[in-house]
Amino acid sequence: MKRGNFESNSAMRGNLWLDFSRAPKRPRRHLCLDIKGPEVEDEMEPITYLKKQEWYHGSISRADAENLLRLMKKGSFLVRCSEKLKRQYLLSLKSSRGVMHVKIVQLANGKYVIKQQAQTFDSIPQLIQYFSTHILNIHEMNVYLSHPVIEKLL
């Protein structure tokens, strides 16, 4: 039973188009499913790109983040949404003093910065990448973001 035509176009970068023009009484004529996804961050909405990061945990609570990080090594980290403010993100990390939560602030120009740091970044993934190879100095402690807590494995 054939309900629509299947069409794959490699010029469409891995998109699969289904033509439902012959299907009975459907308001939508075409459906595009992105199979591969964009190859680079610049082609994606920032929030979509962030959600694809293995260390991004979404809307977990402060207590849940602390429980995940409590037994981890120094330098373990995850990024999560603020429980109180929409579109506000926090970097939760394990330091030599225990678990810390640091605000990631989006400036008026759209750049991201960790509170009390000078460097600005175009995206949160760029910020994380930078501090995985550069020292993050928070409250007179030096930490590398060296061990991502991977959300999918939990």
C-alpha cells in the first residue's frame, strides 16, 4: 500500500522528503526529516546545538547535579538549565573543595561568559571546549573541565 512518494536528494544534505500530496485529507504536503543533522555548529540554532552535547543535562535540579558529581573526579562537569530562570545555564563542576555551580551568562551582544571571567564565547560548547584546555579560576581554585558527565550513560 503506497501512500506517498519517497525521495532522497543528496544535495539536501541527508534530508529525507516524503510527499504526502496523494494522501487523503492531510493539511501538510511535505515532511522533512533531518537524518544526519548539520555538520557544524554555525548551521544550527544555539539551543539545538547545546542539546546535542553529551555533557548537557537539561533541566536537572541542583541536588541532582550534586549527586551526579559527588563521587566523580576533580574536573568532572555538566551543564544544566537553571531551575528558576528560563534560558539561564549553569556549569556544575567538581573541584578540590567539592561541587560548585557557576552561572553562564549570555551578554547583550549574544556572547557567553562564565561569571567573573574575562573571556567571551559565541556558544556554550565553545566555552566548554576552551576551559577543557585552559585553567578555569573560580574562587581562587584552578580547574580544567576534563571529565564530562555524559547524560546518556546515566
